[in-house]
Amino acid sequence: MNGDYTLTMRDGVGVVTCDMLSPLPVRHGFTTRLGGFSDAPIDALNLGFNRPEPRAVIESNYKKLCGAYGVDYNKLVLVSYVHGTDVLEVTKKDCGRGIKDGLTPLPDCDGIITQDPDVVLFTLHADCSAFFVVDPVHNAIGLAHAGWRGTLGRIGEKLIRKMHECYGSVPCDMYAAVGPCICGDCYEVSRDVGELFTAEFNDERLIKPHPNDEKVYLDIRTAAENAFIQAGVPRENVGHIPCCTFENEDLFYSYRRNGRGKTGAMGAFLALGKDKS
Ligand SMILES: [Zn+2]
């Protein structure tokens, strides 16, 4: 699977990208914690609104990210993540929802799709993964927030199906990339959850033994990539950004590592069109 990635620094703001998506007519990225204004212990580029710091600081972080990467802050649309598998289509009339105070957030959804060049899809993460889907033939994109529940519920396939319904996209034209997440050496889950995965994806290699017999280590990234291939995306068009959020404290927030109140959130963005800056 394509695991090449690039860490770019612009104006001090660090963003990682999947090299497989770079030639496509889209802008995408997954933020690191580098380059924002948040104080310790959440330093520095926290994008999660439900964190113990002033909203003005978080908005400054968004604006710095957007300025550095040529993304229009006013066009962001944020999923209303609930660890489900619902996918919604969004257009420019939804811009600002989930981001701006005073606008109604989107209804419950963990995935959003669009064919509108005036929309920037946005999701938040703190160990959970981002799924980026691009259909360059129909100029359509989809982005999802996926923890174990979303991955097990095949939210990636649901993005693809919704893009087919709304835009006529077909999986053989698509590209799918999985963002940074907690890796298969670090992600402890109960044995029950691990066995749900090996059954759903018919692959025993997704789990590894844990010193505590009640637990296993789960490789959620490989499960997600398998799900995209099973949904019809060509194997050569499936990739990931191989960073582990739990292991890289300098670069990423990790809810598992630092816990509530001490960790911020990274953001993933995906928009049609190339960076003009
Ligand atoms: Zn790891």
C-alpha cells in the first residue's frame, strides 16, 4: 500500500500529506500540533472547540492554518462527529457550520461529501483517523472521521456509496487515503472489539496478542485500507500516512496518551482545486 508522505512547514505550521493524493486536483492535509497559539499542555495548534481554552485562541489557530495553506476559513464545513457512519452531502450554503459560533452545526454525521469547489471539508482527530476519498473523474471528494466504530461500520464504503448516489462516482476511478492514527503496536482494545474486526474483515492479522489476555492490539489502519479495496477502490489507489499519533508526541495529539483536558485535536481538510498561493 502507498505509505509515502510529506511533512510540510509553512509559516511554522506543520501539515502532513499523502504523496499518492498530491498529483490529484485537490488540496488536502492533516495538521500537526506545530505552529499554533495554544498554551501548554495543549500547545500549540489545537483545533478542537471543546477544549479548556478560550475560543478566540482556537479561532486564531484555524486562521493561521488557513492563511499558511491557502484555505479559505470562511469555506470550512466540519462534521458533527458522533462516532457513527452517517454521510451527508454539503454545499456552499453549509460553509461555516460546525466552525462558526451562531451557525447550526450539521446534523449527526461522521462523513461529508461535496462536488462544490467553494467548500473545504474538515474533520477533527485525536487518535481517530481521517479517510480522504477523491474521484478525479467526477471532481468529487469525501472526508470522514473514523475511530474503531466508524472503521468497523465501513464508513469509507459509505462515503463511496454516497458519492455514487449523488455524483455518479464509481470506485474504480477513486483514490482513498487513511490519515495518521494510533498504530497496530499501540492501540489496545478489548478482545471482544478485536474479534469483531477479525470477523468483519476475515483477517486474523488485524490483531496481535497483548500481555493482558483480555486485551489485544488492533491495526485499524490496515482494516480501513482493506475495506476500501473490498469496496472496489483499486489497490494501487489506496494509501495512508504512516504516522502513529500515540508515538509521536512532538507532532501529534493523542487522547490515549494524554487524556481528557490535556490534549488538543488535529484537523484534516480536503477541497477541490489546487493551491493558488
Ligand atoms: Zn504506534
